[in-house]
Amino acid sequence: MNQGASSPLPKARIFGPGAVVTLEDACGDTRCRVRVLMRDGPRVHVEPLDGNGTAPAWQPGGVQNIRAARPFGLFLYRATVERAESDGSCHLTLGNDPARRKQQRHYFRMPVRLGVRLEWDGAREEIVVLRACNLSGNGILVFDPNEALQLGATLRIAIPIGPSGEVVRIRARVVRIQEEEPRRVALSFVDLGEGTRQVLLRFLVRQHRLHQQGGREPGESAKIFSIERP
């Protein structure tokens, strides 16, 4: 992650009318996804998307953060609330500072709602299913509240990312653990074959398209913790 780096890309290329971005107040107390209705230079008109978080209380002069996830990075803006409309939409004005690129990597991470099953070599028979937080072309971040994973461990993870929800098995190694609650564990994919990588990248492209549209794949929520043992 590249904290605080300035983006060389003009703001208009990062998001425009129809784009879906995340909006949060300066304190981070409320966060929701919004759709951009209009973009005229620094002036932006947005509307909250139903069921995508708690909409901030629009206060003229209040400061909001805008997070725009794009395939080439995750960008952060500062904006000021100009006025609110009776339909719940809001007019914002972007600050003069350039967008800050919060994340720049070969494979961009996408938030996901998936259950992943852990599979160990040998006689270990227990079934452990964890919820994924985000996914990229070379790794995955999972919630691990019961400490099933330890640093340096190598195993297989089964992820339902095939075109019709088929399970794909990928070898992975634990490379980082965030012990503070909620405990999160980062795994790096090992010896990823080209065929599997293409399935993974196509899934990420579909997720990015859905994110842009402000929607969710039909039945996606049912995939959470739904992997059956073969």
C-alpha cells in the first residue's frame, strides 16, 4: 500500500457520472456507497444506494472522504458538502488537493463476500470455513476469529469463484496476521497455474463491474459459508 502518494491521473478519469464510490464522514463514523449522478469539474452530485451502509447526515460545510476503487488503484479524495436535496441526494465540491492513491499494485484487491474452505495435507480432517474480506490475483485476506491459521503455514483454500460458482482450489501461504480484532490473515497464492489465474482474474473483473454498477451478483450472499465438503 502506498500511503499518501499523489495520483498522476486527472480526477475526471477516475470517476464520473454513473460511477459508484464509497463516501464516509471525516471521522469514519458513517460509510455508504453512492452513485455519481453528475460531475462538473470539482462539483459532484451523488445519491446513496439502498442497503449499502449508513448514509451520512448531510451538513453544509461538512467534510466527506470519497474512496474510488478502480482496476489501477484505490483513490481517496476530500470533499465538502454544499447542499442536500429532499430526495436524499447531495451536492459536493472536491478539494483542490490531488487524489491520493491509497493502493497501487500489479493485482488490484476487490472486496468480496465469499466463504473459503481450508484444506490441509495429511490426516487433518477438520473442516474450517472462513469468510473472505478481499481478493486479488495473487492473494486473499480472510477473517480468522478462532486462530485456525498461523504465520508461515501452507495449505489449500477452496474458493467458489468459477463461472457458475464452481469451487477452485489454490495453494496459499500465510504471509501476514493482523491480531487486533477482528483477526485478519493475509495469504499469498503459491504456484498458481495460468488456467486458475485466468479464472481468478475473470471473477475479479466481474466483481469490479458489479461494484461499478452498484449491484450484487444474484445469489452472491448465499455463497457465504456455503461450501460443502466433497
